[in-house]
Amino acid sequence: MTFNENKEYYNTYDAEYYLQNIKGIQTTAKTLRTLVTRGGGPVFFKWGRSVRYTKQTLDDWVKSRMSEPKTNSLGKGVYNA
């Protein structure tokens, strides 16, 4: 598969590649398809029966799932930049 980061819309497999290889988020196309039906995934667009994502909607989803920066696993001593 050839990945083109400059495309305006990503299919599910491109979204998987982008999240895993560009953002370092381990998720699969299967998980993204499940989230389309159950909710909780990135905002998507439909083109007929096909699901499409934008880089911005994927980035926004990643940010929404991240915690605030922490200095330890107990959540104490939160880092303030």
C-alpha cells in the first residue's frame, strides 16, 4: 500500500496507517470500523457506503483521547509547561 499523507480524505486503511505510523497510535482498521457503528471514534464523512476521514478529524480524536501530561503514574505532580 502506498500512503499519501497529502490526500484530503483518508479511507479506513489510510487512517490506520496514519494513526500507527505518523502519530504512533496503535489502532487497527477493524477498530475504526467498529467505532463507526458503535460511536466513540473519529469524526468521519460518508461517500456512498464508504467512510472517509480527514487528517484534522484524526488528529482531533487523538487529542481528545490523550490525558494531560503527568510526571508519574499516580497523576500527582502534573507537569505545567
